[in-house]
Amino acid sequence: MPQPPGPEARFAETFARSPSRPPRGLVPGRRVWTSLGSGAVLAAATILAVPLLSANVFDGGDAAPVANIQPQLPPVVVDEDPAEEPEEEPAEEEEEEQEEEEEKQEEEKPAAPPAAPPPAADPPPAANEPERQEEEPAKKEEKKNDPPADTKNDDPPAPYKVRADVRIAGLDGKCLDVSNSRTANGTPAIVFDCNGTNAQKWTFWSDGTLRAMGNCLSLVGAKTGDGTLLHMWDCTGNATQRWAISPNNDIVNISADRCLDIPWADTSSGTQVQIADCSGNPAQKWTISG
């Protein structure tokens, strides 16, 4: 016996008889047009009713029409000579270029030298510093009292002392002599064999002169240079005629500060003597006796 069909079977049969089809076309249905028309009518009525109601309610219907007043502007005056147009402001690109150039110039500028460090503070004075300060003035006073050092002669010449008729003998026992016992100005002073004559008797006067035969031992031409020859001349008191004896047996000319010397240590009789730089050689050593 067949069973009655269920709800699923009935739905399937109904769908098979009239299957669903989607509406085709872009035209809306009748209901849509009806709704749109009603809305448009209501909107138009509302727009027209608002000004009518406001005119009757607020103005009472007797208000005069409001005149449309427009403000009057002053006439524009055009200058015959138009003002100069303002300069155009530099563009942003130009401003950026100027800023870059300024930054480059600042970078190229030499850096300022570092500030010098502040000087270190002096240490506090020690307790014994006053004693050192007292010792320093004492040392200075001692240095002032010391005699100046002699750069040429270790021993200074002896003070003038009168010694009369003495013999002055030098290298190889040769004596200081007035050539040929002459008394004329310009007579050479020489070395000669010691013979005890008046030409070999010398006197040291208190004024520092060295005399023989009535004349003074003098420098030729009053020159004081190394190698200047000696002769006899009138005693004039000239400084070049002053002599002194050193403890080292040197006879020193005071003006020239040079020693009585036998040139080239030549002891031949008749060799004219000279002055030369004091060197301590045997040709400058003299023995005074008598």
C-alpha cells in the first residue's frame, strides 16, 4: 500500500511545475515608481509652504517690501605711473641653495684654536723658603765682592815700584839693549850679549815707564797690535810707554795688554824686540837683576 507523500516530496513537485526565475531587465517595478512619486510631491509641497507661512505669520501680511540696498564702494583710482612691481621672492630652491652655500662656508672656516689651559697654580711656599731667600742675597753680596776674572793673564802685573839700573835678561841669556848706546828718538830696542854697559841699565819709574839712556821704551807709531816693534823715545807720559812686571816674569805693556817678546825666538845680537800676545813661551820670559 503506497504511503502519502511527505512535505519534501510536495515541495519538489511544486518547484518542478513552476520553477523560480529571476526578474529580467533594469526597469523598476510599479511599487518603486509609486513610492518615488509620492516622495517628490511631499517635498515640493513642503518647499512651497514654508515661505508662505513665514510671510503671513511674522509680517502680518502688511509688511512693505524690503529694498535691496547695495553698499556703494569708492571709485578705484588708477595711477598714471604704476608703482614698481614688487620683487619676486626667491623660490624655495634658491633659498635652499643659499643655505647650502652658507653651511659650506662655515665648514671651510678654520676651527678656532683650543683655549690654552689655565696656568697651574704655584705650590704653597715651603716653611724653609725665607731661609733660602736670606741665603741668596748673601751669595750675591759675596759675588759682588769677588774681583773680576782676568781673561788674558792669570796673574795681574805687580804695582809700579821704582827699580834703578837693573839688567833685563831674556832667552839664551841675552840682555835688553839700546842699539849702539844712542840717545836719539827712534833708536831700536834690541837683544844683545850682556856687557854691563849703560845701554843695558834700565830703570822702572813710578809712572810705569821703563827708561834707559834718558829715553823711554816705546811702541813704534804708538801702535798696540800684535808684532809692533819697540824703540826708544822721549818720555811723553803717553799710555803706550807704561809697563808692568807680572809674577810669571812677563813684562807687559799696559796699553796694549801684550808682552815684551823676542820675534821668532831669534836671539841673534841686534834682533829688535816687539810686543806679542802673551802666550807664556820662553821668548817672553825675563829675569830682572841688579
